[in-house]
Amino acid sequence: MNKIKQFFKISKYEMIRVTRNKVVFTMLLVFCVALMLLLSYVQINTSRYPIAIFTDGVNMEETPVVQLVDESLSFGKISYVTSEEEGIKLLKSNQVCFFIRLVKGEDADSTTAVIYYDRANPVANTITASMQDKKNEYTYKAITEFLTRYGIVLNENYFQALSFVPANNANITVKQVPFAIEVVCCVSIVLMLGIAYSLARDNETQVSKNIAYIPVGSNRYLISKILPYFVLGIIQIALMFLLGMWLFNIKFQTNLLICILLSSFGVLSILTLGLLFSLFKSQISSIFIGLLTVLVPVFVLIVVYVQACPIYIQILLYCVPTTPFAIFISAMIHNGVVLWQYIPIFIVQILVYYSIALFITKRRVKQ
């Protein structure tokens, strides 16, 4: 009983230490919220894109293809160029998102448009794919209306060899897709830096070396370090989920409280890994390695499908909490599915990372 009371006293003291430095505590608490607000502001105010146009003498107001492009793409700043080379130069120098070259036909209806885009730009690729769909829809309607005038009815099956149906019950917009990755990335950075700051302070004040002389023990010492940041991580998750509902209009397909509670496994896994890195002698190294374990999975999740990677790469990615945590949250939020098989992954990560951290701490105490 005395040991339990002692543990809570130590945890209370650590909580006071975390909140004592107002600047650090404010950064830990506000960082995720501020970053989410910034991202939402940028996304909400980014709906019109700068483009360059080479009209080649075409009257844009009387050209149907221009109206089609206008419906598919919100124009922002429009730069009129005098040649194709000038437009492509603006595109390659990242001054415009698209370059549109009008090709004059015999009349307004036969005038076409060539849209140039940067393949290295993910935003341009996404918008181009959407415009392709609208182009095909426009072409289909134009052909069927023309043939109907002559009594010709096309077989619908010719146009439906492939059909795409989303499995999600909710309508997910492009702006909502990266939400799970944003949550995991923000929370991971805060927790990694927070616990690194706590351990670094103990190393500087020689507290960690005095464990051998006080009746605390390495186990209770490490858990007392984790507990305040675990509470902070749950608060951060809850705040970001609420902000997602408010700012991004995300409709949670799983109960919000269940999402928060189950996310605690990912939070604890991130903390134990951060705890392990914080035991490195060089705090700069621990911070850089911690950020590396956050950023690499984020980049991978953005550009590839993890399950399509070679098995050894999958194993490496799933050894880092950020990868399964982002997939786990996304499935709960957007699909209404709890990936219960991921819970054992988090538990194994927690036990392995904490055991290694405990082993290192005990060895240092004995030295």
C-alpha cells in the first residue's frame, strides 16, 4: 500500500514539474491545436488556383470548353501568355498550378483545350484526375444527346465495363483524407519531445543517477515519467478529434468516446518508444531519431499503400507506432471499423520498448 501511495506522490510531483514551466507546458498543450487550426485555415482558404492561359485568339466567353474547364477548376490569378513556351515556363517554375492552351477550331464548339500540369505536384495530380472524370462525363452526355436526335440509343453497358463504388458509408472529401495522419503526426511529435525534455532535465540534475539511493526503483521512476504525458496525449487526441468535427466536418463512424479510449494504446506505444530514445546519452540524437520515426511513416502512408510493400518493409514500418496508429485511427473514423488485430501490435510494442528502457535504466543505476 505504501508503495502505491509513494508511486502516486512521485507521479503527482512529475505532473507538477511538467506544468511548472509555463512556456514548455503551453507549447505541449497548444502545439497540436495550433497546428490543426493552421492546417484548417490553409485548406479552407485554398480553393482557387493560379493558372496561365494561352488563348491564341479564341473568344473565351463564347467557347463551351472554357465553361467546362471553369466548372472543373476554380480560377484564382490568371496569367495570359503569348506563347506555349511561356506558359510551360511559368508552370515549371511553380508560378502557376496549370497552363491551359486553347486550340482554335472552325467554330466555338470545335475549339479544344490542352491542360498542362506538373506530375510532381500531388495537388495538380488530384485535380487533374477529377477533371478527367468530368471530361468523360461531358463527352458521354454530348455523344448520347447527339445520337438521340437521330433515334440511336447506345448500350449503357459499353460505358460501364468498370464502375467505382466507395466502401465508406460517409462522404469523405479530399480535405478530410489526411486527418488521421495529421492527428498521429502532431501527437507523436508533442509526446516525443515532451518526454525527451523530461528525461534530459533529470540527466542534467543528476536525478536519474540518484535512483539507487532512494526507495523508488527504476520501474516506478519510468512509469511516473510516462503517466503525465499519457494524460496529456489523451487530452490532445480528444481535442484534435473535436477540432476535426468542428473544422473539417468529419463524421465519426465509430463512437467518439470509443475512438479516444482505443487511441490510448497508440499513445502509450509512442510514449514508450520516446522513453527509450530519451535514454540516449545525446539528447540531440534522441530527438532526431524520434522525429525520424514519426516523419518516415507519415511520408510512406502518403505515397504508398503499406500492405503493397515488401514484407520486410512492412515489418519495419509496423515496428514504429506511427504506422499502425494512423491506419487504426483512420479505420475507426472513416470506416467505422475497429482493427482489433492492431491492439496486440501496440501491446507488444509497449512491452518491448518499455522493457528495453527499464533494462538500460537499471544498468545505469548499478554503474
